[in-house]
Amino acid sequence: MTKKEMFMAIREVVIENEEMVAFIDREIELLNKRASAPRKMTATQIENEAFKAQIIEYLTEVDTSKCIADLQKEIPALAPLKCQRITHLLTALINAGKLEKTYVKKTPYYSVV
């Protein structure tokens, strides 16, 4: 049960007390306002967006499929990153419809759509 749902349930119980209903309505309003507020990107998210742009740019220039090891070797910014993080970046790009993944002998290769 979410906090908002809990407040709604409590509101039904204390419907007779106007002061408590006003308080609960105000809390629900604050929860709605906080939920709809735009969120600021973290430093890591901003950094990831830069990495994604570099991956897309490189794969567009090369015009061939590349595996993660190739990307680490050929894109200097990706060299210090672990395979897991690069895989996460590539998966996000696949989900966004910008890359596609194919397998050659059980090794994933990535290319621009």
C-alpha cells in the first residue's frame, strides 16, 4: 500500500473530523506535487548519456557490428569502464531502438539500426 493510498484509507475513517480531513488532503496534495515534479539527472546519468552518444557516433562511422571488447579498444572513453557498465549502456540503446544486437558464435555484436 502506498503512502497516498494509506492517507486515503485514513481519510475515510476520520471523515467526521474536518481538521484531520484538511490535513490529509494537504498531505495528498504534497505527495501529488512531489510525484509530478521533474527530476534532475545525476552526474552518472549525464556521464552515461555522453558515453551513449560516443557509442552511437562510433558505430555509425564504422558501419559494422562490434563486440564489447572491440568497443573498449576503439573508443578511448570506454577503456576504463567495466564490461557490465558498457553492457548496461548498450542495452539502454537497444531498448531505445537505436542499436540492434546479433550473436556470432555466442558472442553479442552491436550495430546501429
